[in-house]
Amino acid sequence: MPVSLCPTRPRRLAGAALLLAALPAAAATVEVRALGSDGQPLPETVVFLESAEARAAARPLQGAEIVQVERRFVPRVSVVTAGTAVSFPNRDTVRHHVYSFSAIKPFDLKLYAGTPANPVAFDKPGIAVLGCNIHDAMVAWVVVVETPHFAVAGAGGLLRLDHVPPGSYRLRGWHAGLPPGAAATDEALVVPAAGVRAQVTLAVKAGAL
């Protein structure tokens, strides 16, 4: 007597294969080393990954703030996604007048203490330079990006981007020591599922700022 094969098993296997194919690829880690033109580590370098998929995945951040304390901005370099509203709490012992003339977001927060009622929404990509109309030595930068994959290099010039979907990206790097208006560096980077290490070198000498 011939053996009867179960007709439903191939369908189950095919269904499982389709389900696995529909699942997102495992996220990878990208480790980046930022160097200056002198070959030394370049802290406060902003690094980000751009792609059409990254742009579609970007969302405004919540709770972003730049604090004023001891007559300085903290942090000095911030990165936010486009559409993020940033608060500027004054936790100093004196009042400040925060402003920016930058094309992507000109604004003016008149002399104040405490926290202004309305945060500043940075809705265009680019670089905004901040200052204080009372204390000329106070300066900060806001880098507005259209990607969720970004970080600022630490003291050793190192940074890590986690949860990056494998794929093809543009690796961008920017530092406040670049000439005003200079674009971020731009090079191709393929991120495999196992992750990747990369390096960005900018035309800035370490300790320039």
C-alpha cells in the first residue's frame, strides 16, 4: 500500500519561510573613531548615518534641552532630529539672552531666568550656532539631522551607533572647528549584519576650540 504524504506540511514550511523573510534584519553596531587633521582624537565630533530608510525612520526627540549654567551652555554640542523642540532652562545665577542668527532656525529668547514657556522647534536640517547677548564667550551648536543614527564623540574621539539596520549609508562627520558653513564630511559606508568599524577624519586640529 503506498504511503500517504501529509499535504499540509509543505504549506506550513512555506508559511514559516515567508514569515522569516518578513522579519526585519538584525540591528548592527557601528563603531566610529573621529580624528583631526593631525591624526589626534577629535572629541565633540558629530557623526551620523544617512539613507532614505533612515530618513523615513527619524522622529522628533522628546525632552531635549540645552542648559545654561556657570555662564556656559551644557551640552556645548547637541544633535537632534528635525522637528525636535528644545528647551533652554537657565539654571545659572544670572539671567541670559539666548539667540541664533543661523539660517535654519533664527530665534531670540529675551533676557530671562528659569525656563521659557515655549521651547524652540528645530524643524530644518543643518547647523545652528547659539550665543548669549549678555555673555559673548557663551557659544553652542545644534546639529539637526534627518536620521535616528547619530552620536557625539567622547574624549577619546570614539562613538558607537547601536540598533543600525544593515544596509548602505552615507557616513557624515562634522565638528564645530570646521570653517563656518562647511558641510559635514560624506563617504559611503556599508553596514553588514555583524556590524562595522569606521573612521572619519576632519580638517580640524584637536583642541581647536
